[in-house]
Amino acid sequence: MISVLLRSLGEPSNGRATHISHQRPGRRPTWLTTLLGFVAAFVAILAVNGTAMAQNGEETVGGTMRAKDAAGEKIFVEGVEFSVVDVDGNEVGTATTDAEGVWLVELPGPGVYSVLLDTETLQGFELRNPDKNPLTGVEVQPSTNKNTLFPLGERVVGESNSIRAVQLFVDGIKLGMIIAMCAIGLSLIYGTTGLTNFAHGEMVTFGAMTAFVFHVTWQIDFLGTWMTSLAFGAVMAVLFAGIAGGLFNRFVWKPLRNRGASLISALVVSIGLSIFFRYVFLYQFGGRAGFYRDYRIGQQVEFFGLFTMLRKDIFIVVFSALVLVGIGAALSRTRVGKAMRAVSDNRDLAESSGIDVEQVIRYVWIVGSALAGLGGVLFGLTENINWEMGFRLLLLMFAGVTLGGLGTAYGALLGSIIAGVFIQMSTLIIPGDMKNVGALMALIIILLVRPQGLLGRAERIG
Amino acid sequence: MTGNDFDDELKDALIPDAGPHAGPATHSSDMSVITSDKIAGVDPQAARAALADVPWEPGAKKPDPILVADHVVRRFGGLTAVDADHVEIQRGVITALIGPNGAGKTTFFNLLTNFDTPDEGTRVFDGHNIDKVPAHKIANYGMVRTFQLTKALSKMTVIENMKLGATGQKGESLWRSVLPFMWKNQEREIEARADALLDRFKLSHMRDEFAGTMSGGQRKLLEMARALMVEPSMVMLDEPMAGVNPALTQSLLGHVTGLRDAGMTVLFVEHDMDMVQEISDWVIVMAEGRIIAEGPPASIGQNQAVVDAYLGTHHHSALDLEAEL
Amino acid sequence: MDWGSIIESLFRGLIGESFIVFALAAIGLNLHFGYTGLLNFGQAVFMAAGAYGLAMMVATIGPAANRNFGWDLSESTLFWLGIFVGVVVFPVVFALIMGIPTLRLRADYLAIVTIAVAEIFRIVVRSPTPSIKKWTNSSDGLTGFSGTFYDMSPFSTQDRYLFNLFTGNQMFLVIVGWGVLAIGATICWLLIRSPWGRVLKAIREDEDAARSLGKNAYSYKMQALILGGVFGAVGGMIRAIGFSVAQPDNFITDVTFFVWVALILGGAGKVLAPIVGASLVYGLLNFSDTFLREGVAAEVIPESIMTGTQVGQVRFMLMGLGLALLAAFRPQGIFGNKEEMALDDR
């Protein structure tokens, strides 16, 4: 980076390298406000409880049929038929799994039942324990839902490796674009403030959950049904994530910068916030995975007999591509975008050439967080929404950003897409449940051979 | 007299016990006998006198070079920061490295001390090729550097800072460190040496304070004193006067010349022309990454290449330049 | 509310197994971060290394070796071998994986890679793939490796000891743990007062300065990473013996953050900090945990605010918030003074 370059050329380059900014003493009230704000937020979170599931005093038996597809992606099996029989052999009910793989049978009362799965309806999957069908001795306590488990093996469908490779490549592009969208903010925040923001993943989760709340939980429609659509939810997610990013900058990171807090302590603060919010999400939404109501499954479209894509995935790829091209254009064409890259490149130089660095940082936080929120919605659309989705994605973002070059916007883009493709394609060799291992190993190897990343400039640190 | 003859004669005269290529073993045995801060066999007077016959031109051969750099190139992206064809640093004298802003002085300095790796070129220090040698090993060869932004270790006390400088400490090995009896005696010797140096640099009163509580000038002194704990044959100072209170300037200058008089070679990067004029025996001028001139300090002001270089960047008149030099 | 059990749980937190485990891990982290400035966010992996090194030697690798090579290693031989593997071999391997790519780079790369290694470890150990599961038993974890340890216990399994705080086996574990902790703290104290420790501190303050004075910063950082990892591994091993199971869920990334909170609370860069910090963290955690659970059970805290399962989540929230606030406002810890604190020095 230029700052390093200039430093080694002998110009005293203070500021970012050692401290986020210079100390401004006597700012006690600001951090006191922050502290009080945290406590207030904490109390508010505890008071507004989202989970408390309604117990309706009835007994049910049910379950979720889950399996893994060829890429090791978790999928839900729809259309599996179950029948439940009481101890006397009378059928008390039947059910078919929905798109979420969920089935549920209401029972006449507590007692012992047995559950039979119709293997004809298994859609090509096989039961891992065929001898446990029917499942007998299922004891249901009063007022509870008894969960049963029918583990499935891999789908017995043959596919040639080369066709699978094409399919995985396309899936990888999709994943990579989502990672890229989330990672641009991470990279720009790093570039402009020097902060490795470990709480960025929580912004992704926040976006996904905001859309979920609008789209599934609340379903407010006093202005028409468009208000319950995912599109509206996504707009809200982007809006809220952007606002949250701005607020964080204003009330957490800016005061820290002004106090001259070291980058290391700022990094630890971000880790603390990451844990805090992760468990706030768990507290509010519970450990269960959520899905966007209208988009659980979709029609498959086949391309040239080589790969298939769900309609929603086609949308994700096209939409992400548009957003990313837009961001790229904005970074290279608009005044703010150019300022962002300038500050990222060399804060001191940018500041001395009249750029309002604090303002640029504010924009970076808002835009980066909004993008992370949008990425969260898209990620939730392809997989599921859960409390730690962002944290899992964060590591992939790090892999992508490091691959592309920490602190460079275009590097984040390129690196993330390569990381996405790498993750998916690696399942050709390693088991699907370990696909993220491949990307993380790649991260370590990149650091060994080219620590500055693909687009980063060579610099020797230490 | 040819350069080579002179070289040999000088060596014979000055380094009676060392062969033409004093290896590390001889060198370190030399080091161990220094008790009175004097490098055995180096006579600064003679070393300075020997510079009289050196031509005033870039890349001039020196009679007894301690450090030789050949075709050292460093590029950052498309920008070539340093492209130095040939530089020799005379043993036992004070050499100044000057040049306008952005001339690549500090980069070159980092390359000479291996804190940065050149894209091309070779560097030889005191008979050792140091191209592939990690920076920390250079200190063991007897070359020690200071930094432009002083690196006093602020959360350590002054005496701890000093003791850190000593090389070959037994207690610095992980296994021996938990067995204090293995290193206590050596530690006492090191501490005595450190105290003596602190005395000489008039820092004894700060001995047990955190280095972070010192003033800028005191930090410079501490850094220099700490460097001497390494028992170096060559001291590299990166802008020793930067940020130093004028009241301390004379004392710092005294210490730098003191290093030379004790037989050490000094190379320093500096902006302060007064200092360059006052204490240096030889001046090397860089501009745009290249060595553009060499000579004794008095010769530099008249050098056309130097005048052009400074004018080109500063847009000052020749008179300004005279004033500055 | 049952105040007796609340007080009891407070004391168990202050001096019990969790305290020992986390104090040891925090001593290691103190060597990493407090003295050398290494940002290790994967201390849980080192802990897991200790747990799995022992468990795999006794439960899977050892028996497999006996089968395949016709050896006849007894369980107790495997136990001691396992201690060696868990305390030395595994941590060294992990430290090399983390350190070789990153210790020459800026500090935050190590942070990223340590978290990445923790995640890799978690995914691999939990993997249901048969070729891996046969060594690690997936998410159920490994059991049956702590017998040799408890066989040495002089305490009766029927009785309770130390004001009814511990069962016989727990008492034995806690006493051994205290011993190990005392030895560990002494070693750490000796190390830090030695010239070796001085080099570490110099590297923390300014790596270039240390290098200019002839110190091989890379090598020292690696030594610190390994040694701190060994301390973590000892802690993790005690944790696994205490639970009698080595399970991936006991070594998730959040465990690392608990260690961080303990260290920063006590004040990074001071020998006793990890011990004081771990004791305080576990005292407070156990207290708040039992207090809230009792409160929920006695319906003093209404279910609309918090259910039993959410108590555990609140505890993590407090941990995260505590870490953030400490790092922001008291980076020197609760007892430290600003001059010598380590955290805020860059």
C-alpha cells in the first residue's frame, strides 16, 4: 500500500499505522453515553422477547426430513408420506412433508404411538436405518410436540463428474457473488480505518433476519400485499443494516477513534460485539433455521443439459451481478466512490488533499453495512436463516478478501468469487460437509505464498 | 599508489592481527576484548586521512570499505524507489546520506540493513555477503541501526531497554530461561555494562522509569545507547536529529563523533544540513533513487548535480540552496 | 430461590475445574497476547488439541495400533502416551500451522488464521464421514479415556469433599489441577523475568527494534505461540478428563472468547492476571447463571422475559458485552495501571 511505501521512502506517515486517530482528551461524556446506550439496548433486548413459542395444550408428533444433495448442500425432502398408528393399531393420522421437509400429525392425546414412513415417496433417497421404519414406542407427553428422526443417506442418483463440475462451478459463482457483496464492506472498512471488523458477519445475519421479520413474522400489509413480499423485506433489510452501520460508526467506532484507541483494542471490541449480537440473535430467534416463506423451493431451469438452476438462483446471480457492477462503477466513477478508494489507499494523502476522511468513513460504514444486509438476504434465500449464518460467512469473507488483497475493493470482489467457486468445486474431492475446510485451508496457503493477495501490492511487513 | 596497495598497507597498519578477510570468529574475538569502548585496530584519524585521495564522484572506491553495495534496485509497483549503482562506506569515518524529500534515502538505508529486500543487487558487510541474511543476524555481524521514528520500547524500563541490546545472552534461550542460575552471572555483567553506558549518556536518573515517559531527545539517546550494547562495528542512524530539542543537539552530536572516535563506522541519514556539515567526514547525495554525488561535506554545495536535484524539487533559487546547505 | 445452591455454585466457579481449565488457557493466552502481542483467537483449538490428543490415543489411535501392529499397549501406557501427544505433539503441530504463514505478517493475519484453524478443526472433528468418524466419533465425541486418571484417585467416589462442593473424583481432579496450575504459573513467572521474557516484551512493543538488536522475532513468536498453546492444551485436557468426554462442542470459538475475557479482566501482561481473571469470570458466570436459573425456576423472573434455555444465551451476551466494554474502556484490566498495559499500545 502506498502508505507503507511512503513510510519506507522516509516520509513520516503517522496516523493509521499506529493509532486510528490522534488522541483527543476529555471526551468522557461520549463514551459514557456509549456505555449507557449499550446497557439500555441490552435491557431492551431482554424485555422484547421474540421467541416464546405458544403452547396450545395439544399433542403432536412430527419431524423434518433433511438430506444432502450431491454438493453436500442441506436440502429438505418434500412429499414424503407418514402415517401414525396408536398402540391398538388404529391409524390416528397421516401427513406429507412440505417444502421445508416438515410434517406434523395432531394426536388424540398423550400416549405411545408408532410412525410409519412410506418408502415409495422418498424421492430417490434411502433410509439410513431401514429397520427403524416403522418407528415404534414413540412416547408423547401431555402438551408436547414429539420430534421423530428418520435419517436419510445420500440420494442414489448417478451423475457424471464433468457435468457435476459445471454445476458446482455455477453454484460457486453464486456463492462467490454473495460473499463478495458482504465482503466489500469488510474490505473498505479495513482500508479506511484499519479495523478488522469481526462483527461484520453479524450485519449479514441482521439483514437476513430483518427481511425475515418483515416477510414472515409480521407480514404487515396495511398498504397492500406488496408490503409482505420479500422484496420489501429486502429493502427494509438494506435500510436497517445501513442505518445500523451508520449508528455503529457514530456511537462505537468514531468515539473509539477519537479516544485514540489502538487498532488491537478496536479489534477486540469488534469481537466482543460479534459474540454479543450473535447471542442476541439466538435469544430472539432461537436455534431453529428460518426460511423465507415464498421461496422455499422453486422451479428448476436446465441450461444446455449441463447444469440446472433454481429460478431464485438465477435471480440471485443476475441481481448480484448488477449490484456488484453498480458498486464497481460507483467506486470508479462517483466522487464518493473515488474518495473511498483514495482514503483506502492512503489516508494521510487523502486527508491532505482535502478529502473529509470522517465523512468518507461514515459512507463506508453505511454502504458496507447495507451491502452486508443485502448479502444476508440473498444468503438466507439460498440456504437458511439462523443465528450464526453471518459468523460462518465471515470466515469465507476473510478467505475471499485475503485472497483478493486486504483493503482493496476490487480485490474483495475477485477474491470472494474465486473463494465461492473453490468452496463448491472442492466437493469434487472432499466430502460435502467439509467444503468450507477447503476454502479455509486455501486461505492459509495464500498467506504462505502470496500474503498480499492477488490484487494487493507487494509489501513486506515485519 | 593504487587502491589495492593502499588498502593492504592500511590494513597492515591498522589491523595488525586480522588477515585480509577478517571472518566472524576473528571479529567477535575482537569484540570481546573491547573493554574501553575502542574498536581494536581501527584508527579513525588514519581512516579519515585516507579519504583525502578518494575522488569526488558517485560510486567512488574507498581505501577500506566496511560496507559495499552493488547495483541495488528496489521497486514498488511501477515506481523505482532506489537504483544505486555502486556505494562504498569507508571504515572508521562518519558518512552522511542526504538528498531531497523522496530521494529514497530511507529505503536505501533499509536495504543496507536488510529491513527491506532489494529486487536486485548485492551487499557485502565486513566481508560477509548479507543478501540472504535476515535482518536480525546483521546485528550479530556488528551492524546496528536506529530508526527515524524512535523505537524506544515504551512499556519497558530504561534499564530493560538497555539490557535487551546485549547479544549472545544465555538466558534468551527458552530452555535456559527457566533456570536462572544459568544466566544470572552474565545478566550481572550486562547490567553493569548497561549502567556504564547510561552514565555516559547521562540517563542514569531515568534507569528504572518506563521508556515511554522520556522526552523525544532522551529516547534518541536511549536508542543510541541501546545500540551500543550490541557492541557494533558499524552504527546506522536514521535521522538522529529528527524531533530532538535543540538543547540536546550538541550532546547528540558529541555522542555521534564519540562513536567514530571509539573506532566505529557511522552512516546516518539526515535532513539537518548543519549537522551534516559539522560532523560528517564524507557525504553521499541521493536523488530520485540514484547516487548523484559523493565528496567531503564542503564539496557538496558546489556540486552542479546536487544543486539541480535540490532545485528540481524545491523550486528555490540557488541562493536558497546555499543557505540550506 | 435456593440461595445455598447459588453460593455453592459461586464458590465452585471461583476455585473449581472450570476456573483451573480457563486459568491455564489464559496463562497460555497471556504468553501469546499479553507478552508477545500475538492475536490468538483460536486458543480453544489448543485446548481441543489437549483433549483430543489424550482421548484419541486412548480410545481410537492406541487400540488401532494394538490391532494393526500386534502391539500390546495397556490402557495406562496409552494414557501417559496420550498426555504426551495432547500436551506436546498436537499443540506444536497446530502452532506451526497457524504460525508459519502468519508470524511474518501484520498482527491481524494471525487472528484470522487462528479462527480459521478453529473452524477447520470443528468441521473436521464433527464430520460424519466414516473415515474421520472412526477416529473422532463425530459430534458425540470420544469417551473412555479418563479411567486411568480416576483410578489414581485416593478419594472415595461416594463422599463429598470440601464443604460438599466436590465429589471424590472432582476433588482429585481439582487438586491435581491446582498443582498443575501452580507449576504453570511458576514457569510463566520464571520465563517472564528471564532475558527470554524480555525479548518477548520487546517484540510486543516493537518487532523491528527487537530485530535491529539481533533478536530473531519470528523464532521467538513461534516459541511463544507453541508454549502458550501447550498451556492451553493442558487446560483442555483437564476439561476433557473432568467431563470424561472429548466433544467438539466443548471447544467452540466462544470458549476462546471466555479465555480472552478472563485475561483482559485480570489485565494482560501480568503473571497473576489469568488466574485472577479466570476465577472472577467463572465466579461471576456461575453466580449469574445459577441466580438466573433459580430465578426462572422460582418464577421470580417471568417466562416472558427469559426461559431456562435462554439463561445460557444471556451468559454469552454478557461475555461479549463485557469483552467489548473492557477492551474499549479498561484495556489494562481491572487492576492494571495504564503505563504498563499491553492492550492499548498500538
